[in-house]
Amino acid sequence: MYQGVKVSPFFDSLLVKVSAHAPTLEGAAQKMARTLDEFRIRGVQTNIQFLQNIIANPSL
């Protein structure tokens, strides 16, 4: 991808894959939460809010 690219409705829905690593699950969840908070994707719908809800789940 490059800045200004127009994403067609027929484009593969996997625009980005993100992973987080830390010595503990809690640390990895904190890193992932920060990453999702800082993500900026415009022009297409994403599931970022859904992923944030999963990471914030207290049963984690």
C-alpha cells in the first residue's frame, strides 16, 4: 500500500495484520491495545472497535 491509494470494494479485506509480543499475556494485550488506539485507516470499514473490545475484556 501507499499513501492516497483508493481501496476498491473488491479488495481483499485483510489490509493489515498486527501482532504484539511481550513476556506476559497482559503485556502483549497492553501493547495491542495501544497499537489499535493509534491505528488510522480511512475510507473503508474496519473491525478495530471489535478488536479493542476483545483486548479490553477483563476475562483475558
